[in-house]
Amino acid sequence: MSASILRGGATRACRRLVVAAAAVLVTMVVSGCGASQYDRVSCTSNSRQSIFVLEAQAVPSATLMPCANPLPGGWSVGGFEVRSGLARFWLDSDRAGARAGEARLTSSCDVTGATQLPPTAIHGGPPVQRYETPAAQQPPATVRYYLFPGGCVTYRLGFSRQTAPALFDQADQFLGFTTRARYVNGVRRNQRSTLCGAGAPPCTG
Amino acid sequence: MACGKGPLYLLPVILSGLDRPRSLRNAELRLPDGGRQEHQSRDRRTPGLVCDVSIGSMARDGAGTSLNRSVTAQRGLVGGGRRRRPSGEPPPLPRNLGVSGRIWITLVATLVTIVGLVVASAALASSFDRWNAAVLRGIASIRTGWLTTLMVGVNTVLVSRWTIGVLRLGTLVALVGLRRWRHLGLFLGSLIVVELSAYQLSLLVASPRPMDVRIIGSWEGFSFPSPQAAALVVTLVGMVYALLPPGRPRSWGKWAAGATLLLLGLARMYLGVDHPTDMWSAVILGVAVPVVAFRFFAPNEVYPVTYRRAKTAHLDVGGRRGQAIRTAVQEQLGLTVLDVTPVGLEGSAGSTPLRLRVAATEGEPERDLFAKLYARSHVRADRSYKLGRTILFGALEDEAPFQSVRRFVEYEDYTLLRLHHAGIPVPAPYGFVEITPEREYLIVMEFFAGAQEIGTAHVDDRVIDSGLLVVRRLWNAGLAHRDIKPANLMVRDGTVLLVDAFFVQVRPSPWRQAVDLANMMLCLAVRTDAERVYRHAMRYFTADEIAEAFAATRGVASPTQLRSVLKQDSRDLVAEFRALAPARESIAIQNWTLRRVALCMLVLALAVLAVLVVVRTWTVVA
């Protein structure tokens, strides 16, 4: 067999390899191998594709992380963004529109001018101080702050109790919290690694 | 002997035995029954004449072939040094991804396999995580103040949106400026494919940032594959392939890109921003996509990146393509090419015209042949040209565009045969050869040695008569040349010779034929005067026919080169001819049809869509 025929065979093999690789990749991406947006931010999620470990890395000081409680019909998780210093996800509503609600985790918040609300407790977590910006300051939005050791969650709704009372009552239930400790322990147990930050031993470097 | 039906239009031509030069007609095929038949060596061009011929009788005419084909050559030789390419053997100029291209494809396939396994198996994912963590712990243990400052600087500069944005926009601007549209499309396509693939993969694998080490510097999103690194890799590799000519500049570019990526990889691992596997996967994606895209869709041989002044229609005929031309002509026409030289490039925009020096054959001395190399780019250019003319003028270009380069070259070969058969002085056709199937073909014909272009030749009464007679013969044969201009009219021994049969139309509209006459008269008058040409024309055409010709010929009806020559002439030759001929109302060029309206709307819609796509993907691009 001549070298040129071998070359032709190799080209055909390459072409098949490309097609096979593309087919596998596309199949994996579109066939549900990827978790839904809700599964990634759900408080009850056990998905390996959830964003919470990444959230814990984005704001390593935060002892709590925001998550989404079960959503009623008409609401969906629109997307998320996690980068160093910030983690957020947003909710879309068929009535209030896209990004009707957004939960944002940072290491701190400026709550100047906000009204303090009664604190709340998270199961297994630290106490959370709550603040709300007066409606007049952000018409027609509602902005709430949840302060806890090492972090702050800003929960912004694109409407207020006055403008959309029914929606507001629904949206008031969406924001949940999960503890950082849960993921620190999970990483230590499963990967024998340290999720650097609050509640974990000091990291190299 | 078993012969089927071939294309009917070629039957009289084939049977007449007049159409090919002697060297192409002298292949004798010995029939199984011992009889002999003069065969025109058209076995591949006319399926109907593929005959059952014993291998033994063919092998006796064997001649040299390329070394790498010597094994099969012993069995596959046919008359006149021709050789049939066996099934499975690549064509003279195969598409070639190169060794590195194949390696990158294999790496992508491996990457996809590993991703699939990691998604399916948590244990495997954990083992990767542990390995990554161990490597990064080792790297982090050597962190020192100055090195950290340096690495932060490197990372900040290299993955900054500004850096990548400037590189990408600079490349886009350069490619637009160089009118290198194919490279531009591939560059943009590679960016979009890599960025979208990296994003989708990162969501699928959902790998967090490195554990165990303190992360220094900013990051965004899941880590596998590193989106920032993938963005830089695809940009640099795309730039190398789109902007740098092959050879030393591209080689240096690759080394520079490689060094940059190595530095970035070290910096990001040192800072604990990315795992080693994040970097590798980003590099695999970012390199493989543009490398395969450019090598497959814009191979150097077909779309060379060059900064020499040249028309984009002209292909480089050196290197692998030059060798492929030699091999193809040897194997498919039985002619040994001694030299390949581009010729008359300035007068050609729709192909790459070449002069082939071929070795002496039985009965014919060493001589020159003319050849035109056609590639898919020429088909696309022809399609765009016809589309543009249809939109601008309606009925001016009323023929359907070609769908493939094979049809393109088959048509020219056919029209050349028709012209030759009709006794019109055109180059004797030698047929065409396949360089790369469905991508590149070379049509070969007689080279008019000693002929001069009409623009520089002495034009006397004999030449005028000869030129007018060419048009008369075209009319009589029911043909129109459609591209009569000085560059396509040669003069030898007082005879006008017609070249470039590509635009020839069989059974054209009367308008087309009239335009041919007017253009020929204008070409002749440029070198003489209108009155003299008109007087000669009256010998072959009626006054009404001449009047019709100049009523039909206005502006765009004449080829660009002829219009340019007329502009340089101080006389208004068209007006002079119109004054000499009987008065006749102008024939409209603009013709509004439903097709033209629909085409205009379609083109407009596509342009709007293209703008919208660019606007929507602007964040990816910039």
C-alpha cells in the first residue's frame, strides 16, 4: 500500500473523528447532561453542576450563600453569574418580566438609609440581619439586604408590595440560604481538598 | 468492447475526430478481438466511450509517473503516458490538514471523550480534581513576592478584555482592509465556535476553581476549560493563520503565540486561577478549531496569505500545487510539464492563466500550452458577479450561475470544443485535468505562440476582415462570445484569433449577438477608424444589423477593459458608428422582472440579518 493511500485513509479517519467528536459534544450539551438553570441554584440541589462551590470561592468570607426556593408557575431562573468577588442569579417572571428578581452575594453591602427589619435565622447557620430600602428611594423596586458574617446578599425585586402585592408575596418566598460549611465539608470529604475561606483551614500561598 | 451512451452534444465532435491536437488523438486502444480503433483519449470525459480494454494492451505505452505512485503505476498506465488514479488514492492536490492538524483533531476527540467520562463518573472527576490540586499545591509553594507581582501583571495584561478586544478588532480591520473575506469569516467563525464551545463545556463540567490554594487575581465562571485562556488562544492562532504568510513569518508567529500561551498558563496556574487541565483544554479547543478551519476551508495552496501585489483570483502555482499540476497533466493528458508560469495575469480576473512548457511528444516538438486554473473561489466570484449584474441590470446576465467548479470547467471545455468545431479560430482544446476533486481543475489548450494582442498588433484591412468574420461565424454557429475585448483578441499572420471561451453562450439572445458585433467593431476601430471598420463590416453584415449592434451596446454591455480603452481614446467611436449606421432606437438594458425584485429583497434581508448577527455576537467578537 502506498504512502499516499495511507495519507488518504488518515484524512478520512480524521474527518470521521471530527464528526464523532462534534456529535458527542452536541449530544451531551443538548441532551440534558447539563443541569437546568434552576437545579444549579436550587436550595435543595445535590447536582454536581450547582454553582455553590463556585459561589463559595467567589466570596470566600461569606458564611451563607443565596439559593432559590421552589418556584411557582410563571417564575423561572433566568441565569447566573459567578466571578471573583460576586455571585448572583436572577429570576424571570411571565408577568413581571425578565430579571424581575435578582439575588446578589458580595462580601459587604452599604445599607445606609435602609430600614432594619427583624433578624432571621438560617438552619445551621449564623443569624442574618435584614434591611430594606424604603420604596420611595427605588420606585417601583424593592431592595432588601441580608447581612451575615463575611457576606451580604442583596435581593432586588423589580416591583413593590404596593404595585404588585400578589407577585410580591410570591417573590418574598423565593430567596433561601445555604451554608458555606456544607460545601466546605463536602469538598473535604469527597475530594480531600480544602475550599479555602471561612470555616476552612488556611490554604497554601 | 462495451460502450454506453455519452453526452449527446459531444457525439458529433468525438466522431469527427477533429477537436483535439494530434498528440491527444493518437492513443490507440487495442480491442479484445484484435481490431483497432482510433480513440480520442476521452475515456474519462465521455462515460459513453469507456471501453473494455485489456490491461496488457494499455501497459505497453507506460511512461514515467511520480515516484510515490510507482507501485500502482505499473498496472495503471494507459496510452500516451496517461494513468488512471486507482480508487482510494488521493488526487494530485488533496485537501491536507497536515500532521499537526490531525493531531489537534485527535486531541479534541480525546478531550470530548474525557469530558464525557468525567460527566458520567464522579470518581473520575474527583481523581482529576485531586491531581490538579496536587500540581497547584506544588506550584503555590514556590510563590514569592516579586514573582507573584510579575504573574499578576502577566495575567492581567494577557486576559484583559481590552487586550483581546484590541487584538480581535485589529485583526478584523486588517482582514477587511486586505479584503480577505474568507479568512475574515473563518476568524470570526473560530472565535464564536471556541467561545460558545468553551462556555457550554464549562456549564457541562461545572468545575469549580482550584481548591487548596489561595486564588490570586480575578476570574469568572467555571474553570474547565479556562474561558479566558481559550479566548486568547483562539485569537492568537486565528491571527497567525489569517494574517501571517506561510513559511518563516507564520512559523515565528506560532512560536510567539506558543510562548505567550505558555507564559499565560504558568501565570494562571501560579496564581491558582486555573487548573492545569483547564489550560490544556482551552489550548486544545482554541488551537484545534482555527487550525482545522483554516487548513480545511482556506488552505494555503488555494487561499494564500500574501502581501505581494496580486489579484485575489490568481492562485499560487508554486510548491505543492505546481507539483500537483505537473502530476495531473502527466497522468490525465499524458503530457510532461517542464515548466509552469503565470501569464497574462493583468488581463484575467476569473481564473489563473498559465503557460505550460511541455516536453516533446511523438510527432510534436517541445512547446507551450495555455492553461487556466479554476478553483471554487472563481465559481463563487462568478456567482457573486452574476448576482450583482442581475440586481443592477436585470436581463443583462440572464444565464444561471454555475453550482460547482467542475461544471464551470466542463462548460468552458465544451464551449471551446464548439467554437473549434465551428471553425472559429480559437485555441485547440486539450481537455481539462482534475487537481483536487470538486475544488480545482485545470483546462488546457493551445498556446498561440507568436500572436500579439490586438491592442499592440498592426491592424490592417486583412485583420479587420478577419475580426468581422469571426463574429459572422459566431452568428452562423448560433454562438455568442460575450467577452470580446482587446485582451481576448490575438493577431497572428493577419488573422484574428479569439481566446477565452468561458462566457460563450450557445443559442444566445439576438441582443447578445448584436453586442458581440459592436464590441468587435469597437476593438478594431480603436486601432484604426470607425469609417473604415464600418465599410468592411458592410461586407458581412447588413446596415440594419450594424444599427442593431450599436443600439444594443451601451456602457455595461461592453467588457470593462474595452470601456477603459474607449475612454482613453479621444474619439467617441460609439457615436461615430451610430452616425454611420441607420438610425435605430436604443435597446433597453434595464429589465425589471419578478426574479430581479425577489433577488434584491433577498439580498437586502440577508444584509440586515448579517448586521443583526454581528450586533448580537458583538460581545463574543469584541
